[in-house]
Amino acid sequence: MAKEKKKLTENNESQDEMGFLDHLEELRKRIIYAVLALVICCIFTGIFINKIMDLILLGPAARVGLLLQNLRPFGQPFLYFKIILLSGLILSIPLMLYQLWKFIAPGLYSKERSWVRVITFFTSLCFFTGIAFSYFVMIPSMLAFAASFGTDKIKNQIDVNEYLSFITMILLASGILFEMPMVSYVLSRVGILKPNFLSKYRRHSIVVILIIAAVATPTPDPISQLIFAAPLFVLYEISIVISRIASKKKKKEELNAETE
């Protein structure tokens, strides 16, 4: 009976396989949904753009006493449009990730399809945790260093475009790097990544993380670089643990499939 059920499930899954044109149609539908999510989030951020600019983005500079100025004709209108787009993009990340996983789901087994909502949730959680960490910890320390460094004879009047490019780069870089545990989980579940590999190259990862911290933090302040590197070390260790858990689950499922 178990073998017959297994054959039936395999037949059902083979019937669910999509052709090339079906994949293109599914891709088109997911892209449309993702674009709609981006547009809706951009409209939402556009409504609150003044609060986003004054309280969230310009607030860190005001708290450390940095003076911002616009040096370009029509600089502020273009700047506001860019911030609306970037804010809408960040806000729509969970919806875009969900559409991505929904596109991949037809190529997965029925058990693997149940991952979609869970992985979308934890991927979004890791991304926003990285953004929160960079905003509340990294950026204030970097701006404080920039405001206090140097002589009083040179005024720090920073171009607002350069300032906001710096802020958005740090936010997005942190959000992406904080995805390390989820990437290790997915790769381990599909059998590409092994926990022994991560443990073996732990020392090498320290050097790579320090290089990433030096590149991602535009300030030469070593304290800011260490503040950026420290959570990456922790995330790497968490990734090893998660990879072990995911590998054990995969082996257990394979053993159950063989016994059936």
C-alpha cells in the first residue's frame, strides 16, 4: 500500500509539472504582482514622505549636528522621488520574496512547497533586522565619528544626496548580509551546503568578514568596522547551527522515504 501511495503521489506531481510556456506565463504573473506591490508601497511611502525624510532619514544627521545642503538644481524633487522609490522597494521586499517563492514552488515537492510562507517570513525578518541594526547601531556611530573628526576650522556641510546615498547603502547592505542564516538553511535543505564546510572554513570567514566590513563601511573608523563585523561573526556561527539542523532534517526525510 505504501508503494502504491508513493506511485500515486509521484504521478500527481508529474501531472503538476509545467511546460515552458506555462513557466513564462507564471513568471509574467509573478512579475506583475511584484510590480503592483512596489507601486502600492511607493504610493504609501509617498503619502508619508515628509515624515520619512524628517524623522527617519535626516534625523541621524540632526542628532550629531551635521549640516546638510542641496547643491543641484531640482535636487530636492529628484531626491524625494528617489527616496519614495527606495522606501517603497524596502517595504515591498516581503511581498516580492513571496512572489519569488510562489514562482519556484511548482518545481518543488509537496513537502517543500510548505516552506514558502515560513521562508518568506524569516527571510523578511532577517532583512528588516539588518536594517534596524544598521539604523540604530551602525549609522549613529559612523555619523558621530564623521562629525567629531578633524579641525573646527573646516565646517562639515555635506551634500544631502551624498548623505542619503550613504544611509541607503548601509541599510541595504546590512539587510542583505543579515540573510546569511536563511541562505544557509535553504542551501542545506537542498543539499548544496554542508555544515562541515562552514566549520572547516571558519577561520577563512573571519578574514572575509573583515574585508566586507572594510568595504561596506565607508568611514575609516575601525570601531565602526568592528561594529559592522561583530554581528556577521555571530550570524556565521548561527548559520553553522542552522545548516546542521537543516541537514539532519533532510537526512531524516530521506530515510523515511527509503523505508516507505
